[in-house]
Amino acid sequence: MEKLLIAIVNGLVEKQEDVNVTSSTSDEDITIYTLHTHREDVGRIIGKKGRIIHAIRTVMRAAASKQGMKIAVEVESEPKE
């Protein structure tokens, strides 16, 4: 699942080397994927009115449901260096 998320996001961002995904599990057996990217690319991932991140979450949930998983996708930006 992480590879799918990275593949989708790498097509959207300019700084692909800064894309990183971490995963954790919540109490309800939901796997939470936290997407870390460069601050300048956050807008590209979220999109106007959140349309792109909504589409990414929809695709990820569909892929996860085929494997019997429940997931959530969150976005965080890395600080500028």
C-alpha cells in the first residue's frame, strides 16, 4: 500500500526525493499512512478545495478494501532546510 501511495504522489510533486510515507495502526485496526513531503509540494497534493487529496484517499481506500484493510491517509509537510 505504501508503494501505491508513493507512486501516486511522485506523479504530482516536483521534489520526489522528499516524499516519505510512515504507517501506524489505530485502536480500531485502521492503518494510518502519513505522507511527508516538501512544504512547497503540499498544495499540489491537496489541490483546490481538497479535490486531489480526496481522490488519493478514494483510490487508496478502494485498493485497501480489496485486501480487507481499512486505511486513512494524512498529509504533513517537512520544514524547509
